Amino acid sequence: MENVMFLVIGIVAAVIGVVNIRRNISTIHSYNRRNVREEDVPLYGKAVGTGTLLIGVALILACLVAFWKVGIAPYIAIPVLALGFACILYGQIKYNHGIF
């Protein structure tokens, strides 16, 4: 049952990531996007969307791998999750001008 939840959450995160990559940052909370300049919206959406897409893919892969080899799922998911969070953090630091 928990594998199905990870699969659903992963699919939702991947779809939101694709939406953000296509310059629609309305799915990002207004607190996080209010200090992004209009000219930086495409780059911000691409950075945050890529991170969200990677997190979604990591959850989907972990779910699929768990069906075959339960022990190796964290070794696949954790590095991809870390890379996804790094992309989101990069987008927040570089394009959100009110954060620092």
C-alpha cells in the first residue's frame, strides 16, 4: 500500500515539475515566488521544475524498484532526491531576490 502512495506522489510531483518547467510557476507557493523578477520567471521555473521533476522520478523509481529488490531502492532514490532538492535550492537562491 505504501508503494502505491509513493507512486501517486511521484506522478503528481513529476507533473508539477513539467508544469513549472513550462514557465507556469503558479503551482509554487506565492511566498516563494513573490520576489522573483518577471524576466527571471522562465529560469526560476526551469530550476525549480527540474528539481520537482527529479523528486517525482526518484519516488517513481523507488516504487518500481521496490517490487523487485527491496534493499536497493534507497540507493537509487536518495541521490536523485538530493539532486532534486539541490536544484530547487539553487533556483530559490539565484532567482528569488528577496531571500538574501
